[in-house]
Amino acid sequence: MQRVEARGRIGVRRDGAATRLADLFQEGAAKIRIPRSHAAGETLEAVLINTAGGLTGGDRVNWQASAGEGAHLSLTTQACEKVYKASAGTATVDISLRAGAGGAVAWLPQETILYDRAAFSRSMDVALAADAECLIVEALLLGRKAMGETVRNAAFRDRWRVRVGGHLVHAEDFRFEGDAAQLFSRIATGNRAAAMATILMVGHRAEASLAQARAMIANHASVGSGVQAGIRAGVSFWRVGPADGKSGKLLARIVAEDGYRLRSLLQPLIGLLNGKAGLPKIWST
């Protein structure tokens, strides 16, 4: 059967007060579009598109993005990425992000929806200069609650490696296989969660953002009913990177009963942590 083979690459450079396109390559089902309103600002925003409409076993997608010295690049997706039932093989997505001195890169795709009997593996490799920064957000939905979907059999792996000035500052491997609905129904694993997200911010703004992020989570939880009743979140901070003490790591985890509840907190957190660029407009359309 025909399988998706897709590669997309984008690079940006600093030009005065603006960030401009320096390199663009797309192949197969991978397409990259730059909204006109974001083409000549301090941050260039690019929209990644998988024209295949989803992924299944054996599909392979590779995204590469780089921000040159002083350049700021924000990446998002046209829609949620859907990972369908796999008859054989595993769908794989490999992501490579780079940022030069004083540069910044934000990886802000919309949610990944995992369907029953899906097999999916994602790998992310991030390399930052000593004074560069990154913001990474990945959200996962176990089916669509409004459609009555339940993920009873699936395989998922997510591998992240982030380096600052050549030093490894963040490494994680998240993996599960089997009955996801049963696994995440337990209090210690998900407390009935069907939606979850990880937010990682590395750079000099991380420590200054910690108090605001905690306050936002606390205010969200204090409502105590309605949307907020089915969501749990926490955020922590560590100093990382070179010994100058300027770089830090902010890590937030969110679990929710469904995607709607997840977005109710995820969107304002992205808007806060992504600085002047804020929440990508496509997230709210």
C-alpha cells in the first residue's frame, strides 16, 4: 500500500528588526505556509501541513526548522494531526529544531489525535546556542470524546532531547502500549484522562515566567466547576545550561478528561509563554 513520505525544512534569519525567510524546502505530503501578516515581524510564524490528511502505519514525516542568530521562528500546524489505525508498521515523525545565538524557536502544533489500534512514534531533537531559547508544546488526545471514541489498543512513543550549548538539559521518553483507556483511568497515571499535554520552555525567560504560569494554573483550578473540574496541571523550574546562571527550564504537565478542557488551560499558557508572538491565530480559528 502507498505510504506517506514527507520532508519539510524552514530556516530564518535576522534582518534589522525583522525575521525573514532564509531557506524553504518541502517534499511529498509536507507543505509549509507563511501567513502574510507574519512574514515580516520580529517573529516569523510558519504553518506546517500534512496534505495526506493523517498518518497510519508505515508513514514517515520529517520536519526541520532553524532560527539564525537573533532570529525568532514560531511553528504551528493547520489542524490536529490524526493517527489512524495501523494494519502494519508504525507511523513516525522526526523533528529537528535549531536556534543560534540570541535566537528563539517555538514548536506549537495543534493536538495529535490517537485513534484505536494506532501505532505512532515521535522523536524530537533540539539544539540551542547558549543564549538561545525554545518553547515546545505537544498535546495528545486519546480519541474524540464527543464522538464516543475509546482507545482500547494503541502503541505510542515520544522521545525528546534538548541541548543548550552542547549540554543535554532535557531528556524524556514517554511510552505506552495496549489499553490506553484503562491505563489512564488510574489515579497514578491519568485519573481518567483522555487528553494530556507537556510544555517545555528553555531559556532566559523561563524563571521569570514561572510565577505567572503557576498563578494562571491556580486561577484556572480555583473555579472548581464546569470545564475546570476535569483538569489537573503542575509546573516546575530548574536552572540548566552553562554556568552563567541565565538559562533555565520550565516544565508543565496537564491532564484533562477531554480535549475541550485541555485547551481551556493550554491556550492561555501558550499565549503567556510565547512572549510577544502569543498564541498562533490558527489555534482559535
